[in-house]
Amino acid sequence: MSHSKLYLVPTLLHAEANLLTLPQETVDILRGIKHWVVETEKNARAFLKKAGVLTPQSELVLHLLNEHTKPTEIGTYLDAALQGHPIGLMSDAGLPAIADPGALVVEMAHRIGIEVVPLTGPSSIFLALMASGLNGQQFTFHGYLPIDKILRSKKIKALEQQQGHTHIFIETPYRNQAMFDELLRTCQPATKLCIGYGLHSSGQWIMTKNISQWKHEVLKLEKNPAVFLLLSSR
């Protein structure tokens, strides 16, 4: 029985982003894949249609992997690869398996001997870091900070203690404003905060200011995804 490959397929960071933000090699490979592990079916189908996938939509095989998927449900997701078919893994936006449960499938592929092939595409985390002007030599991606206000405040204060180190985190769009307000309340005036908002959308902006400067801004963070970067130099 021949084993095929698990391709880690980047997607667009925003629904209105141009397909040209993906390398042609990535687009060529994903167009030939019929079997997929995806975060949500609707978003996956929309992306594959935009990318010009060759398989008719009715013949695509989509397995769901998101926060509601139990680890016991993914045991058969790579069966097609064991039969010689390529499988694609995608997140709803950006790179799979980063701030995304796709790592469960990747780990399984390694365990059962399926080759894992990461493809090139955009990462909001690294785009924001590149454009922030903050320390790109020492940085940590924390994913999501605690939702609880007290725990979140404690976490932010702990991050500030690591001087000269860039801390990167994200939030669900409807909680962006609460995160921004908490950063203004909690952080020291000299701490630097960068926000990368709506990357690869028509409303994209990236801005770095000290907390004291941010307090003079009237900022409304609404529906678009945002990346927050924090650096303390006290």
C-alpha cells in the first residue's frame, strides 16, 4: 500500500485578499487535492472555489477539525493518504496548525509514516512582527490570552516583566476592543504596543506606539482579525 502526502495549505488572511498573495506553486498543488481536513466547511469551499480547485465541489471530501472536534474523531482522517491520495490541511485563515488544532492531524501523520509537506503562504503573526519595528530576534507567540479579566491582567503584567522581548498574541475579533482597553489600563506608559489590523484586507493598518501615545487615540477595533505585539523596555 503506497503512502501519499499531507500538505499543509495556507489560505488567504481575509476573504477579499487577492489570490496572488499565495505562491503559484501552492495554488498548483492545492488545485489537485480532493481530500481535505478543514476548520469549517463553508469557508473551505469558498476558498477552494476561489483558488480554482479542479475537483467538482460535490466530489470534494472534507473532514472537520476545529475546537468542537474530539481527538477520537480524527482517527480516519488520513485513511485516503494510506491509499495513495494526497490530503490537504487548511485553517480558516493563514497557516494551518498555528493557533489552530491542525497539529493533531500533523502529529498523527508523523506517527503513521505519512510525509508532511508545509506549503508557503501568508502568516499574520510574522507579517505583523516584520512591520512592528519591535524585537524580531527574541519573540514569543502566546496564541490567546485568558478571557477572564483578572487572569488576563495578570498575564499582561507578567509579559511586561520580560524586558526587550516581543510578545505576540491574538484575540477573536469581537473581543479586540476589550483587549485593547485592557492593555491601556494595565501596561506601563513606556511599553510599546503594535497592532496589525485586518491584514491583507482593504482596511489594513499596522501601527506601533507607546501606551502613553495610544491613550490619545480614539480607536475602534471591530470585525477584522488583529494581531497584538507588546514590548517592554523599562
